[in-house]
Amino acid sequence: MKRLLTLSSLLFVMTMIMSCGSEQKALTENPLLDEWTTEFGVPPFDQIRTEHYEPAFEAAMLEHNAEIDAIVNSEEEPTFESVIVALDNAGIKLSEICLIFGMISSSDLDAEMQEVQQRMMPLIEEHFNTIMLNDALFAKVKAVYDKRATLGLDDVQMRLVEKTYNDFVRSGALLEGADKERLMQINAELADLSIRFGNNLLAENGSFCLELTDSQVADLPSGVRTQAQEAAASMGKTGYVFTLDKPSMLPFLTYSTDRDLRRELYDGYLMRCNNDNEYDNKQLAEDMARLRVEKAHLLGYDSYSHYVIADQMAGTPEAVYALLDEIFEPALESAKRELEEMQRLFEKDHPGETFEKSDWWFYAEKVRKQKYQLDEEAVRQYLSLDNVRDGMFYLANRLYGITFRPITAPRYHKECTVYQVLDHDQSHIGVLYIDPYPRKSKSGGAWCGNFTEQRYVDGKRKAPVVGIVCNFTPPVGDTPSLLSFDEAETMFHEFGHALHFLFADVRYRGLTEVEGDFVELPSQIMENWAFEPEIMQKYATHHSTGEVIPDNLIRKIQNAALFNQGFTTTELAAAALIDMDIHSLTSYTDMNIVDFETYNLATRRGLIPEIAPRYRYTYFAHIFNGGYSSGYYFYLWAEVLDKDAFAAFKESRDICDRELATSFRYNLLSQGGQRPGMEMYRTFRGADPDKSAMLKARGLWSEPEEQIEEAVVEEFVAPTRFQPGTRPVHDISRTAKTVRPQADVE
Ligand SMILES: [Zn+2]
């Protein structure tokens, strides 16, 4: 999941603020505005050109405004149909164009597209803000909301009324006079600070690099050297360059034997925007924290976390802290044990010296090789992209009976492959695009999104068009694309998002979204199957010999599953905790945000100096320049759900149990946000989610070996209770659902 809010992803967000509209449109020469005649309703990518976007946006905004005016000016008594449904149907064209533009600008951005982005984004943002602050429109919505109990609405309709009303209220519609003015001021200031925060980070990120010579990289694997050489060449330099981007930095920290260079690089990373220069982010982050407290108070909440989380499954910051605290302590203990193991090796190499943060990756790798004898390169030979794709299609077929048929359809790039998705009865579910390889015009990471969303037209389900976009290892010469573990897992992850979109069967557009802390359940659960022996034996065959992956290799993979989990979990939970700490302030007094971080992590929670949180405030773009403020915990929350849900399959003794899968599909995946996430989950599982499966998967479960059997039984008697979520209506960035960057993931 998960990445920073870019211009294009903001467009996604914009489309979610309000929903959408009318079917009639003027005849034009613009394929974005014309009625599409393509098979399965695929966007006519072969006809869409960059110059079509701007006029299409403008026409679609005008159309949306006309639809809003019609609702506002209607003399009719406000009803569910004339206000709520009409609003839900307003702006469909605009929404459609935003989706396509968002997807294309993330995966195929050229200078021209970038210009359109820069021109149009502020206009579109203003367009939606104006609608959310339209008092006359809100009065109509409120009139329906106030009498909702008397309207004979069913549960889904009731939820749509409440969600629509809450979206307005959360945007400040109930405020008046000076308060409303102040909220608008705060929003504008926050938007400005956020952009400046992001720009500083970009500048600071780009201003540091390690330029090395042949002899300084001699100890690195050849792939890492080649990558560094290419990085140097792309900057017009000779030799080798390592940057602060994780795909560049982490291999260096893992393999370089030069301690000083490792320290130099990692220190550069940790100190970003904390160098007291023009790009320093301390003051900006402090200002944002202060403004967010004020915003929360204006809207009637104790803290910004209360405001954000009221709309999530977790419901309250207390429930989030309960989960994070439960994870953090055992994770830290486990990390300390990992450190002890590494320290023995470290002392041999550097007697009398102190182990530092920047030594962790290098010694962890040494332990991994010694203890688990797992060679990732050997596994890669069995993970060709085609194999992994066939493996996930096979899994989806086992679980849901669906099939994937390659088709010829308009494409936005020649590297895309396109599939029609057919249900078990051969009926059409949707279309899936897969765009696997990196290119200059593509953002980093991996994500999944809709080109067109599922919706209902005249009572009939209109199937969605979905895209998976990745940056996987490309084929070289005769060798096909061979994926790493992480890449194979990412493929299954994104495929999980795709299934969530493809199975969607939601009556109203305003109810397609799920809570932010639910978003990663459909994706993360798929990762559980990726390396199950039963599934691997079906897809992991050697790319040149066709030999099925040997059992001993699968065993090694499984044995190494808990490797370094203490560290990974600690740095992840630490980042989630500092996000909560800064946003749970109920009043703001002047502070130094770096001291605040140190106090909360090291002094109060005992984080050891050998581990830094995955993000520190001055470069925590997820929370200061993205959609994740008070939301970095989402991944861990969803992980409790995905591990517990997968445990249901394990308990059934058939990891592809069709009955369970059917329940998962119809009770969760196809529902969108028509019901609260926790309610959907309980319907599937028959109980509240139990944290123990997740703690076990991260090696944090403390039952002694011989008592495990007993403990498993006990889980069912006394499941760990979650705080039930309050009504989930949310304004979390769609990026959460659609975007999962490789390096910045989680
Ligand atoms: Zn994801």
C-alpha cells in the first residue's frame, strides 16, 4: 500500500469526494466525451491523446455543475431519489476522466501530461471544494437526512444517506461564519504546507548521492553494480552512484563491506530535511500538527486522530494504540534477540566497536545466509512473470471458479496484456490490464486501480476495467522476466486489489469505498497463498528446464519466513506510533518535533539506538504530504484481518475451500462499502478478528512450542476483541487502495 499523494493520485481523491452523473452529452470529436463503442466498455486508449484531457475535464465539470444546479434549483420536496440518488449520479463523466487520467499519468507520464496535470489539478480541486461548501445543496441533503427514518429506506439506502450527509459535515458544512472561514483558511494553509513539505523532501532526496569507484563496489553483487552504473550514467556521471531511494540504498547497506560508506549513506537518509537549511521540514511539520489540532477542534473532535479514525474500522485512537502497543513490545524484544545474533558476527569483524543502525542490513544478510542457506537467485529461476501470473490465475480459479481469457483490446502501452474475466458460469465480470515492467514514464512501485468503475446503469451491472501496474525485473535477451520473492508477493498483492475491484457489485457509486484500515485486507490476504507449497508446486517451474520447484527449496523459503521480522515489525510499528503520537495531541504547545520523536520512541517506549522508525517526521511524506495522517497503522490493522481470515482457510484443512471463498467474495469483496467493514468481517468469520494469527506470522507469539495446539483451540473460545468501528464513511485517499509502492510500501 501504499504511497505518497501525487498530483495524479489527488485526482483519484477528488473523484471520491463526490460522486457522479449524467448520460447525455454533446456530440464531440473527443473520445473521452464520446460514447465508447469498444468491446466490454474498455476506454478507447488507441484514440485518446493528451490534448483531449483538458477540454474533456472542462466539459465534464460544466456538466457536473449543471447537474448540481438542477438538484439545488428543484422546487420539488427533497427526497432520497431527487437529492441523494441524483447527487450520486452527478458527475459520472468527470469521475471517469479523472480515473483514466490518474491511471495513465502514473504509468505513462510525459512532459505534456505533466503540464495538463499542473494546470488542471487546482481547478478540479476547487471544483469539488465548491460543491462541498455549497450551502443550498447541503440544505437539501440535510432535509433528506433529517427525515431518513420515515422514508422506508433499506439498509444500503440508509447508509448512502448517512455517508453523503457525513461527507458534508466532515468537510465543515455545519460550521458558520468565522468558524467556516477559519476552516477554509486552515485547509488552504495545510494544502500549501503539504506541498512545500513534499518539495523540500524531493530536493533533499535528490541532493545527496554516493559516487563510487570500481574498487569501492567490487564487493557488491553484479546486479547491484550494474544498477548503480546505470544510475550514474543517467546523471551524466561515470562510475557508480547510490542514492537515498530505497531500491538503491538498501542493496548497498546489505552488501557493502565498507562500514564508513554504509554509515554515510544511511545518515544521509535519516537526516533528510533535518539539516537546518532551506529544505528543513521541522517547522512545516510542527505547523501542520498545530493546524490539524485546531481543525479537529473546529469539527468537534478532541484530536486529529479522533477526527480521522472516527471514520475507520478502528473507530478510536485508543483501539489503534491498543493494537500498536501489543505489537511493538514483543517486536522490540524479538529485534533485540536478532541483534544479539548479529553482534556475535559484528564483534569478529570490528572488535571493540559499537554496532550502529547502518550495520543492520549487512549483518542480517550474513545471518540469513548462515542460518537459512536460502539463495534468492536460485528461487528466482522458478518465478518467471508468466509462471507467477498463471499461478495467481490458477489460485483465483480454485477459490472462485473464475477464468482469465487473453483478449485483444485497445491499450495505452504495448507492454500491457489484457484479459477478460469470466465468472464460473461464463458470465462477464470485467477486464484486467497487466502492465508489468518499469519505464521512464512510469512512477515507481506497484499499484492497482480502476480505469472504469463498476456501477449500475438502468438496473444493470456495468462491469469494471481494472489495471495492475508494476515495475518488475524486465526480461533480458532470451531470459524471461524472473521475479524476486518480493516481486512475486507484490504481484499476488496487487491481484488481490484487482479481485476486489472486479467482484464489486455495489448499487450506489457513493458506497464503493471501504474504510482505509480495511483496504489492504483483500490484497494482503492473497500474499498468504503465494508461497504455500500446494500453490507453488502448481506454478513455480524452472523457466528453462520446466522442473517443478524442489521441496527442499520450498522448505527453506518457509523456514526463512520469520527472518528479521523483529526488526521489520519494530520499525513499521514505530512509524505508525509516531504518526499517532503527533496527531493525537489534544492541544498544541510549541515543540521541537525531533525531540518529540526521540522522547516518544526512545525514552518512553525504549526503542534501541540500533533501529530507526521506518520514517522519521522530517521525511514522513505519508502523513505530511499524503493521505495517511493517523493512517499509517492501516497496514497492521488490515494484517490482523488478513492473517485471521487466512487462518479460516487453514482451519478448514483446504486452503482453497470453495465454500469459504464464496463467503469471502459475497460477504466482503463484492460489497464495496455498503456495510461497515467490521460487520462484513464478522459475517465471514463468524467472530471478531483474532490477533494471534498475525502475531504468529510475525514471530511475536509467545506460547511455548508444546502448548501451541492448546492455544489454537483456546483462540476460538476467547478471541481477542477489537473495538468495533464506528460508522465508516471516509475521506481517505484512494491511493490507499490503488497504490502500493515497492520501496515505500507500508
Ligand atoms: Zn495494497
